Amino acid sequence: MRRLAALLILTFAFVGTPIGRARAEDAFFFKSGDRVLFLGDSITEQYQYSTDIELYLTTRFPKWNLFFLNAGIGGDTAQGGNGRFAAHVLAEKPTAITIDFGMNDAAYGPFDANRNSIYVKSTEAMLAAAKNAGVRVALVSPNAVDRRVNDRFKLYLETQKQFYEPLKGLAAKFGDPFVDQYAVTRATLEKLEADGATKLLPFGDGVHTSPSGALLMAHAILVGLHAPAIVSNVEIDAAGGKPKTPGCAIENLTRSATGASFERTDEALPLPMQADWVPLLPYVDQLNDLNWYGLKVAGLPEGNYALAIDGNEVAKYTAAQLASGVNLGNLTQGPIYEQGQRVLAAINVKNQIVHQRFRGVVMFNAPDWLADVAAERKPKELAKRMDLIVEKQAEVHKLAQPVKHRFEVKPVK
């Protein structure tokens, strides 16, 4: 763990504050109080990219009281999604949904105009149904297949491009945002290919996500939907002056010629950096455009400095790095990182119940001889399990609330 932290510090510390890349929260697709549902095929049912999005939203907006469900089904298509839209989507009363279909629709072969027509009509029908129900939609094209994994994907990669072209126009027709995830992931895969990064496979079988692929997808979707980049930022001059603290408050600030200490209370938490994400970071802007948890201390003499949080040393930086600004969101140790990890663990527990409810109850179709019993018992079982999900979601929110921490920057002896 310490070796990983050291690698991250050396590689990602000296990056500069992304103030120019900050996005206004009011332009962000997701809103306070949202009941979010992820709709799609097996890639959605993997609970990987959706969990990363959920983790971002939960840690970044701990006061929003968000709620998350997943209605992904392996092997599904837009036609299937449209057929179950009322029962699996609208019945759950979401306020915001993401729709990600198309991987299976084109059948992994050459372009088929008839299949594409069905795909477009089915997608349009879902957008219309959501609009009529007053539900916001973010339409997302699927990830690009990785042609490095399978030679037949060289053809399908081009089929995908043609197959998904109508999506942008469909989204515009209904006033919905569109994220061209295909284009973003294809560009990344081509960069990996050019770099000779043969061991880095975001989509292990060329289609489905590995943890790094989940991050790639979540990053593309969140940035495409105008997610704010900055968690919070502290800028201090050791020589004096008023600190700058967007997204947080500091108190009990003490400064000297060789360091500073203060208590910091943030409005949000950074995403907890996962070890599986690290190799992909150069291809997703080091997460500076999504997970900037900044610290800048100017005016220090040349030399090396240790950063401690609550008395625990978490990183070392040079005076030049601190003067430029460092992203503490990429740390893999310390009390703030550990809190984020607890939030993620709680989300995973909650999502196991979400998946069991969806597969075991929502999708359950009783045979004729059990129809009467099922008609009586299914609503009760749905409500019972939803109560448990609500309980677990509340636990997640409780864990995500920021707390005060003491920061100390001092010379390394």
C-alpha cells in the first residue's frame, strides 16, 4: 500500500489546480433528491460503471439524499428495454435514468439496416415514454469494443460507429443530454494500442468491463454530463494573507516559515482511489477533471515536506509541488481515503440487495397455477425488500458525511 501511495505521489502530485476545468453544478445532469436508475444490458448488470458513478455522486453530494437502482439485464437490447420500460423503469418511479443499449443490438457483425431501424425506434419509444412521465434521461452510447482482444472486433468496431450515429439526434429531439461514450472509449483504446499497453485491458473480453474499464466508462459519462471537477481546495501562503477555501472551511490556522497546520471541514469527500484504477489514470486526466481534492501551500523554503492528516503521515511533497498545488484525491491511505472505502463497501452491500430484488422479485413471472398467490405476495415482497434497500441507502449516506480533519505540513527531517 505504501509503495502504491508513493508511486501515485511521484506520478500525479505536480499537476496544477484545474480551476479552469470546473463545471457549474447547475449544468450537471443529476440533481439533489434524485432517484437514479441505470438501464441497460449485461454491462450495466455488472454493477461496475454504475457503482463508480454512484460512488462519485454519493461522496461528492453527501447532502443530496440520492437513491440508486439498477435494471440491467445480460443479453438485453433496446427493443427489450422498451418492452419492459413500464414495469422495470417507470414502476420504480425514478427521477433520472441513464439508458445504455446497443452492444447486443448490432449482433457483433456487419451493419444491418433492419436491426438499426429496430434499435432507433425502440430507443425513441423509451425517450418518449420517459418524457411523458416527466423523467429526465441521459442517453449513452455503448463502449467501443477492444479490437486488440479479438480480430472479429475490428469489423464490429466500425459497425458500432455507424449503428450509434442516430443517438445524438434522438436525444436532441427530446431535449435529453447525449454522451458519446463510444467515441471516448474508442479514442482511449486506440491510445492504449499506440502506446503498446498490451496488459491494460479496460474491457477484458473486449466487451465487458474490468475495474479500469468501469472507471473509463464512469469518467466518460460523468464528464459528458458536466460533473463538477473540484471536491474542495485549500490555498495558503505561509507568509500570510487570507486563505482561499472553495468547497470547505478551515480554522485554527497556524503558519510559520517552514510549514502550516489547520483544521479542514469539507463539504464533500473525494473518490477513494482504487488500486485497479491506477494504470488507467494517464488516460482519464489523472481524474483531475473529476476528483480534484486540492492543497496548495506557497512561500515555503526549498526542500521536502510531509503531509499528515489527523497525525498520520499520508504523503511527501517538494516545496515546488506544494506551491503549484497537489491533488490529494489520488492518495491511497489516510483517514479520508479510508472513509471513502467504507462508503464504497456499504454501496456494494446495498447493491447486492438491489440486484437480488430485481432478479428474484421484479423479474419473477409465476406459472399459471401460482398466479393468484404471486399476485398477492409479489407486491408485499417488493415492498419488504425496498424497505431494506432504503435502510441500507441511509447507512451509505451516513457514512458519506464529511468530518473535520487536522492537516499539518512540516519539513522532512
